[in-house]
Amino acid sequence: MKTKEQLIFYYQLLRKYGLNDSHSGNASIRDNDNFIITKSGACADLIESADLLECAVNSIKTPSVKSIQPIRPSLDTGIHQSIYQRYSEFNAVLHAHNPYTIAETFNGSYFSPLDFEGQLYFGDLDIIECDTNNYLETMPQRISDALQNNKLVIVRTHGVYVGAETAELAYKWLCSLEQSAKIKWLAKGA
């Protein structure tokens, strides 16, 4: 699968399986010294190659897009760039708004899975604060720092970021975490 096709495929899976709504989250895949990322406000149900933009890993370049409506890369482009700069082994970054995971962020400073797979894959995961007032300035560094010790980063009230060697592996971690959060949520009512 070509880079853009792969990006579209995994971005649509995040929507299909309820990890994002129609226009939330974002995704990118490394392409040599660049990365391809979803545009700001991309609709997962309708996304196509024209909704993907190329950015440099080492400096954000303004994509050249011929369109009546200006297309901008995702608001989280700086987060993706920071992750790629710091972790040369990562070839994909996915961000999703996992509903059960987000629900588990409202109390406590970490998420501790109850299920076997969650404990095996993740153990206790820190929940980092979302700096809504200085999001663009602070969150790229905060998220890339947190990935140093974990497979993924949970941001309180916002969602999950994962960097991985492949888009498939990043998708696996997002799905596995959401399954663990759902099991924990269901266990509270049992």
C-alpha cells in the first residue's frame, strides 16, 4: 500500500471503530525526510489524497496547494513533527479521541488496566494534563517527552497519541488501550 493510501486506510479505521468522530483526531506517516498528515478538520468518512499534506520533519514548510479554499495541516502538526524529530524509529503517529479512555482520565493521574492484555502491553500509564491555554506551544514537547517511557500518551480530557514503527502497530495500541478502558469501565458496574 502506498503511503497516502495507508494513511487514509488507518485514519478511516479510527472512525469506523469509534475511536474518532467524523472530523476528529489526526494521523501521519513518515515519508523519508517528510511526513504526510491529515488536513485540519479532515472528514474521515470522505477523506482523499487531496486532504493530505506533506511537511518536513526538520522544519514545517507551507504546503503548496492549489485550491480556492486554503487547506491547512492539522492543528497537531507540531506534535507529529516533534515526535518524528525525537524518535527516528517511528514511522507513524496516530491521534484518536478514544471515548472510554477519555472517560477514564477525569479522575486520577494514571490509567491502570484491569485486563491481562492491558497489563501485559501497557502497565500503568501516566495521564498528562492538556494545556488548553498554551496548547500549540507546550503540548508538542510534553507529548514527545511522555512517549519516551510509554508506547502511547493519554492526555486528560483530550485523547491518545501513539507513535510506532508502523501505522498498523500504532492502530493496534490505540485499539488495545480502548479495549482495556472499556473493560475497566464495565467492571465498575459489575
